[in-house]
Amino acid sequence: MASKLKRGLYGLVGLLALGFAVHYALFGSLPLGKPELLSDDDDDSEWNEVEA
């Protein structure tokens, strides 16, 4: 029982490490922290509506 649990835990940690490695290979950064698209840019740009 304990060896089965340990093997499953190692498998889960291995998949997590593989996910981090793939994300780093594709995007050049680790998937930690606030997502870039959600970052608050203080450029004060607003959407301008176009009137037809």
C-alpha cells in the first residue's frame, strides 16, 4: 500500500515538473505569479468608441 502511494506521489510530482518544463520551453518563463494578461498597466488608455 505504501509503495503504491509513494509511486503515485512521485508520478504526480513528475507530471508537475514536466508541465513546468514544457511551459518554460514554450514561453520562456515559469508559470508562477500573476498572469501577464491580468497585469495592471497604468497607461490610462481607454477604449474610444467609433461613431458610424
